[in-house]
Amino acid sequence: MRISVIGCGYLGAVHAACMAKLGHDVVGIDVDEHKIAELSAARAPFYEPGLEDLLREVQGTGRLTFTTDMATARGSDVHFICVGTPQKKEENAADLTYVDAATQALLPYLSAGDIVVGKSTVPVGTATRLRAMIENSGADTELLWNPEFLREGHAVSDTLNPDRLVYGVFDGSEDQRAVQILDGVYASSLAAGTQRLVTDLPTAELVKTAANSFLATKISFINAMAELCEAAGADVTLLADAIGMDDRIGRKFLNAGIGFGGGCLPKDIRAFMARAGELGADQALTFLREVDAINMRRRTRVVELTRELCGGSLMGQRITVLGAAFKPESDDVRDSPALSIAAQLQLQGAVVTVTDPKALANAARRFPELHYEEDTERALANADALLLLTEWSEYRDIDPYDMAVHVAAPKILDGRNVLDPAKWRAAGWTYRGLGRP
Ligand code: UDX
């Protein structure tokens, strides 16, 4: 099939490469010339495991091209809208400027019978509005909403092997040409047994925000338990293991620590609350305000614990932060709890050095006031305290005996509860976890 992918950011670049891998002829379109130049040279504009290899592989077949020219969308069977929906400045609501502009720019190039498929995370009601925009333009093109559930760091495999496919269609009916076309796009996943659910447009939009809200709630739930464990002298990691053995609860997404960040969960729950307010249903989501508050409280708690670890004052303390990305296997620092904590510590008088295997360039753009060091050993030389804030495997595997010789004082705060306290204490370290005695 011929496919155009509009928006070549995180979602679009991965989607375009994966669609070409599935055997389709794909053009990726974006207004950002630099991004298009990078992708055309098979370079990913961000770090995502496996993406550059995949770009090289599929560009070699001639099935994937990138351009800034929207006219190349003409003649595609399917046009995927993959642009970003960031949080508005000073507001909780999502900024729909890019989604609207992309759809508007696509209108002149639509042909009868092709379909437009939204993948971006949008406030419920957006798809119906965009569908009217297409209809009013006179184009005979159906719009579907097909939310994307990929996780950064696993984006390629999540896109190639999704755990479910959700298609939102105007009348919610499975029995129509547009659904068959989208089935053609995902034929290999469907043949491999991936579940496919057809819904109306608003339900499909809500599936994505509801899923992310549930995940955020699960993380904040365990972080609230971590607060209680700290007060009661209990261990949240054992608590999570025990409640997670109940398969109605499950152990995944029950890792207490410094809380969630990134380009999705924080902004999605805020946009969801804002949208509920517009719909007169704000009470239904007041709990998400608490989910957000618990999450932000983790950051403050880490700053307090670091102060305790440093003997009551942060002034002049040399603190090394291991990890800047919002999660491992990513160079994404959007709403990264690690960087927010590092900046707070520095504001309160500490001398902070941040290290990360992939995210330092992005971190330095966002927080130029912090000091960065690529080499882990150099980063922790003479540190008064270490903070492990992003659980990259290289930090999880640090040998406490080897590291002890480099630091000024062997003190570590494990912000992700991934180290073995007994091992670190045996090596002479003062170890603090979150929600652990
Ligand atoms: C999320 C959703 O998982 C994905 O389905 C959706 O498409 C986009 O948003 P992503 O933002 O890539 O994906 O990361 P995710 O793995 O969900 O982690 C989000 C944040 O939660 C990270 O900061 C992570 O460190 C944190 N987290 C995750 C926890 O603090 N504890 C956990 O148990 C799990």
C-alpha cells in the first residue's frame, strides 16, 4: 500500500520506518527541514534502540523517503497524522495547533477513497471536529482514529508487534471499506493474532488517555505507598512484590521511585483533566489531580532526603546525579524528574554534576545552568553524595567497592530502588532508597 506519515517526530519517524518494514511504500512528511535531512540520511533525530538500523534497512529497499513537500501525500491510500500535541504554555490543555495545521495542509492532496488516520494523542472530540473539517472541504475521504501505545525505548518492537489495535470510526461499525483498508496496513500484525477492536471515534480517543491515566495512577499509587512505608518503616519494594502477585493487580508499573516523567504521562493526565472540565465532567477526574500531586511530591522528597544524607545542608555539597533522561534507553528529557531534582538541588546551594549515557546534549539545552560530565568515573570523582535517578543498566551494575575509591563520601540515594541495599552497605556505603527502611 502507499502510505504518507505526516509528522516525523518520535511517533511519526518510528511509524514511517515500521510501515516500510511491513512492506508498504511510505513517505514521511514534516515541516522541519533539519529533521527531514537527518532522516533522509538514515539518522534518527533522537535516540531509540534499533531505529537507525531499521531506517538504513528500509531506505535501502527504496520503500521509505522523507520530504517537506506535503504534495507528495497525493495518491497515498492512507495518510497517518502523527504530529505532536504538547501541553499548552501556562495551561493544562493540549495544544492542537499542529494537528489542525497538518490536517488543513493535507486537504488539497486528498483523493476520493483514501483514508486519513489519526495516531496523535488528542482530547476527546478532536477526531469528530477534524472529520467535519475534511467533509467541509468536499473531500470524499473517511477519517479514523487509531491511537498509538508505543513506549520510548521499545518503540520499534511495540510498533511492529502491538499488543492491540484500536480503530475509531465515525459510526463505530466494523463493516466498512475504511476498516478493510486499515486492516490491509496492519495485515501482518492481524495475521499474527493481534487483537483488533473497532469503536466509535470518541471511544478510540479516550482509550489512549484512559490507558495513560491508569498507568500514571498505578505509579502514583505505589509512590503513595512509598510515603507510608517511609513513615511506618516498611519496604515498598516487598509490598509491590506481594500485591503484584495477585494477577488482578500485577507487578508491572509498581516500581516506586522518583515518579513518572516524559512527553506523555504528565501532559496527558493534565490535558485529560482540562478536557473533562470543558465537558462538564471535571469531578470524574479530580483523582488525577492527586495522582499528579503525589508524583510531583516525589521530587521534593528526594531533595529533602539528599539534604538529610548530606548532614542537614546542601550548601557547597558536591552531588553527582546518575541519569538525566526520563527513563533508560532514551535521550528524552521532557519533564524528566531527574533533571528537575538536579536543578532544585543546585538552586539550594549544591554543586551538581549530571551524567547520562545518551541524554546530556538534550539536558544541557534544557538546563544550561547544570554541570555535565560524560564519563561516569570523572562525574563521581570527589562526590559528597551520589543520586541514581535514571536506572540505566550501566548504573545498576556499578560495583560499590570499585566506586567507593572515587567519591569523597560513600553515600548513595537510589531514586529507582534498583540497587541491592545489603551489597552497598556491606561495601561501606550509606544507602537510602525510596520507601525502604
Ligand atoms: C507511556 C506509555 O507507557 C505508552 O503506552 C504511551 O504510548 C506513551 O506514554 P513512555 O512515556 O515511553 O510511555 O514511558 P513509560 O515506560 O510508560 O514510563 C513513563 C514514566 O513512568 C517514566 O518516567 C518511568 O520511569 C516511570 N515509571 C514507570 C515509574 O516511575 N514506575 C514504574 O513502575 C513504571
